[in-house]
Amino acid sequence: MSEHYFNPKPSSAHDAQSFTYQLPNRTLHFETDSGVFSKSRIDKGTALLMKTLPASFSGRALDLGCGWGALGVWMAAMWPTAQVVMADINERAVHLSTQNLKRNGLSAEVLVSDGLHSISGLFDLIAMNPPIRAGKATIFRLYEQSLKSLHKGGALYIVIQKKQGAESTLSFVRQLVTVASVVEKSGGYWVIRADKHT
């Protein structure tokens, strides 16, 4: 079994890979490594999340569990006036995210953090592809922390496969906020949006 990517200090040997991802008006360049999630490509869930998030946004946004930076780099490229923050418990992932921002001439705040523990302030939007292998207790903690870290009127976006707990995720976040719904479905993945109104 490969090493768990929800790990502060991956010990797996380095195995760098690089590839590009095409946006409508630019090409993003990425380098990845072993010990991080989906090191060979942008995974289907994250790609669906990118298609579902607003095309434009100017508030404070968090890519929680940023991995090597696919979503956060996309945010920084698509939302040039937003304040983008990227965070992950995995130190190797945070290093890769920092380098991938530089590689694309973009800027964002990148932090090592277990969930929201080391992140201050509130957000207008939080997006995440939760670390399923970390277990239900961990990902539900991340949902709860995220919703507490939103401004009133903010939104949490979660992408998750139906077979890996999308229905229980939707049920859980509906216990915490008044409005939560499935806003996109594709290939077995659901994108759930939870809005914080109070």
C-alpha cells in the first residue's frame, strides 16, 4: 500500500513528475512528487470542483487540503483579485504548492496546518477535496471547522464520490447549516455546497 498522504512528513522516496493543465486563457504548469494525493494528474474530483466554482470571485478563499496545489493555483489564476490561502498537513505538499505558484507567476498564502488549526481569520469561500483515507472522524472535523471559519454569507464546497460518503457528508453539513445541496454530479462525484446564513 502506498504511503498515507494525510501525513505531516512523508517518508516515501522522491519521484518528481511534471505536467500542464489548460485553462481558457493560459496553461498552468505543475510539478508533483510521491507522498501526495494524485501525483500524476489533476484528479477527476478536483477537476469537477474547478468547473463548479464561480468563474469570478474577489473575496478571501481557502483551498483546504491543497496537496500539490492544483485547486489553489487554479484559484489564484482564475481569481486575480481574491485573497487565496492554501493549507495542508503534509509538508511536502505545501512545498510543492509554493513552488507551483512560483512556477506559474502567481501568489497566495501557503500554510502547513492540520485542518484550520494554524489558520486565522474568516473566509468567504472554502473548497476541499477531503482526505477520505484519513477517516470519517477527520473529514467531519474538517467540515465543521470550515463552516465555523466562514463569514456570514460564505460558502463551503466539497467534492466527494457517492460511494465514499457523499450522502453522509450532505446529511452531516445539513445539521450544521440551514442550506446545503448537491450543485453538480458527474462520474460518481458530487459537489456539495453549504451556505452559512447565520
